[in-house]
Amino acid sequence: MLGNHFLHALLALCVALTQLVPCLARSATGDRALLVFDDRVDEIAQYSQLIESLRTQHGLAVDTVELSDKAARVDLFNRDIRLYDHLLVFPVKGKHFAKQLAAKKLLRFTEDGGNVVAVTAPRVASDSVHQYLNQLGIYPAPRTQHLVDLVSGSDVIAAASNASLNAHVYSDAALVFGDSVSPALLDNRPQIIPLVQASKSSFAVSANKTREQSWTQGAQGYIAAAFQNNQNARALWLGSTQALSNANFAQNAQALGEMLKWTFQEKAVLKVTGVSHAHADSGLSYDQLPYKVTDDVVYNISIAQWDGDAAQWAPYVADDVQFELRQIDPYYRITMHALGADPRDATAELYSTGAFKMPNRHGMFTFATDYQRQGVSYLSEQDIKAIRHLANDEYPRSWEITNAWVYAAAIASVIASFVGFVFFFVTAPASLSDGFTDDKKKN
Ligand SMILES: *[C@@H]1O[C@H](CO)[C@@H](O)[C@H](O)[C@H]1NC(C)=O
Ligand SMILES: *[C@@H]1O[C@H](CO)[C@@H](O)[C@H](O)[C@H]1NC(C)=O
Ligand SMILES: *[C@@H]1O[C@H](CO)[C@@H](O)[C@H](O)[C@H]1NC(C)=O
């Protein structure tokens, strides 16, 4: 009895302890991070809480480079080997920076699978970061303009807890952006994931008194946006440095933490662990018995999702995973059923089409799953197989086809009436030809 109580108390203590220690999330791609900043723009000490959280909550090994020092070098690659998994760029200025962190270099980093967090702010012309963002389709306002909202009655731009435009990236947490926000226009390409929209009553104003045209007006502008390229590398753009500073960190920790988790690939990362298809009736695979037209086939796919908090893969459950059978155009687009954890691999969810009939057409067919949803990794699985036509002894025989019975009956009746006629002609009595003589013919 006593032992039991003691065990319970010990267990409760363990649970309490694990809740106290901040949980450490892990990236699915790596933990090497580089933070680039410029002391002339902002003292890095203002962001100490953010940097601390990168180390403790996100489990990153953070290197920093301070760019007001002319000798500083930013090396993202050693020859062709990428040196970092994640890059954070704060607003920086000057020619030295433009050379060290050229837009081309940033693009190459993204194309190679690196994740980027880029922060822009009014009054700082980080040209190469702007050029890089423009390549992604994010167009931050020029440095002379910042966002104001005259109706809200406050200089501080904030987002309500229900402002998130994509729940995969972050949801249900309010954000404060401060009074120096650079809004952006977004392209409508599908890789861009808008996160926070400017309010309807806000607009960009020019800091100096020229009659410069507003970069954004109302809900046209965005304050935060994400980007995921076709290789699933991620980028996050924030239009405000104040959102990350210690002054607002406690308020923003929840939403920012979620955004950073998404960008560092700690969540919403999917992978396919298995694809199979087979005859629906016999269960034989294509290799054992190639499909022919009108065969019944079943297609399965298993999808896992990275859970950064537990540092393991877990089943990904959704109701919009579709299978396509294509030959140039899709012949089928079937929404698959989630059947629970895959019996062969419990970390993945099994999806199945159920039995479907191959179309009555032979040729090369693609068995494809193209799962492209904003906010989660894109999945694309294709398997090309040749579907044969029927061999000449595989067609149904005529007597199996009820439609043919009419014609078969017609043929049978012609044969029968011919035989009947001949029989009748041969056996008919001579009396039928009475009254005819050969005499007439001799005339
Ligand atoms: C968010 O919440 C506020 C206040 O509860 C409400 O007025 C607003 O309509 C909500 N916005 C959306 C997009 O649901
Ligand atoms: C004001 O804005 C204009 C237009 O962008 C720019 O050319 C000019 O240099 C700015 N003036 C100051 C003092 O920043
Ligand atoms: C697909 O999944 C179903 C349900 O678990 C299973 O019965 C069937 O054998 C699977 N088929 C293939 C081809 O893996």
C-alpha cells in the first residue's frame, strides 16, 4: 500500500517537473541557425528573449553575425555544402551587407532547402532582403512608408487572436506589432501563405512630407506572410522588428513561437511512408499480375506528420487527401478514406481509395497523389504503370452477351428454315407437279 502511494506521488512529481521545464521542440531538418543583425539599426540586447527562446524552446544552435563590423563575413555555403538549416535576417543596412547577403545568395539558400526568417522595418533600406522577398512575391513598402490606422485610436498596430489566415502556421493568439510596421503587397502565387492582414482602416503613409502614393490601402496590405517553395523549404516575413523585441515578447510568445515552429519545420511537415496498389479481389500486386482494362484495383497511401514537441512522426489525419488516375487528363479523382494508423507502420495514417474499376482504355496510366495544401508540406507521389487491353481469348463469348441472343436466334432460324425447306422440297409428293407436261416445251 505504502509503496503504491509513494509511486503515485513520484509520478505526480515527474509530471509536474516535465510541465515546468519548457518543452523542447525539434526541427525535422536540422538545428544549425544563423542570426544576422546590425547594431546600428537595433541593439541585439533588445531581442535577448527571442534568442533565448530559439535556444531553449526550438533547440537551435544559434550563431550570430553583426554586420556593422566591416570584417564580418556571412558564409551560408562552404563550396556547395549548406552550413546552416535556418537563417534569421534582421534589418541591416549598408553596402557591406548588400555584398555579404546578396539576394542571389539568399535565394540559393532557400532553393537548397534552408529556411529563412526575414524581418523588415520602415526607415531601413535592406535592399537585398527586399529583392529576395520580391523574388518570392512579397513586396514590402519602401523604407519611407509605414502603416498607420487612424480609426483604432492608437499608434500601435495589433492583430486580434482570431486574425490568423492559416491555422497550420499559427492560430488563436493575439500579436502586437508596435508603431513601426512596414506593410507589404502579396503576389497571388500559391506558394505564398498570407498570415496577418492589415485592418480595413489602415494605410501606408510616407514619413517625409512628400506626396508619395500609399504603398497599401486597407486590407490590401499584409503585416506577416509565409512562403513555402516547391521543395518544401520555408520562409517567414514579418513587417515589424518590434514584434520580436523583449518589450512585446511576453505578449507575442505564443503566436510567434507557432510561426517560428512552422518556419523551422517543427510542425506541419508531412512525408509519405508507403504507397501501394493491388487487385481489389485477389490482393495480387501489379508485379504479380499486371492490370488490364476494367480490373478492380485498390490504392493505399500512408502519410506521417512530424511532431516537433515529441520529436517523432505521428499519423496525419485529414479528409481531403485525393487519389488521381491520370492518362494526360485524370480519369478518376477519388477522395480517400482515412482508415487509422497503418498496421505496418503505426506512425503513419493509412488512406485508401477502396475498390475502383480501371477505365475501359489501355495505355500508360499514372497512379498519383498530389497533396498541395497551403501551410503543410507538399506531397507528390506518382507511379506509372502500363494497363493492357484484353487478349483475344479474354473477351466474353457470344452466348454470355444477352444482346447477342437476338442475332444468334436470327441466324439459327435462317439455318433451320433452310434445312426445313430443303427437306420439304426433296420429300414433297410428285402430285404437286401434276398438270404440267413436257409437250409444251417442245414447241
Ligand atoms: C474576431 O473577433 C472580433 C471580436 O470578437 C470580431 O469582431 C471579429 O469579427 C472576428 N473576426 C473574424 C475574422 O472572425
Ligand atoms: C522623401 O521621399 C522621397 C520619395 O521616396 C525621397 O526621394 C526623399 O529622399 C525622401 N526624403 C527624405 C528626407 O527622406
Ligand atoms: C489497403 O488497405 C486495406 C485496409 O487496411 C487493406 O485491406 C489492403 O490490403 C491494402 N491494399 C494494399 C494494396 O496495400
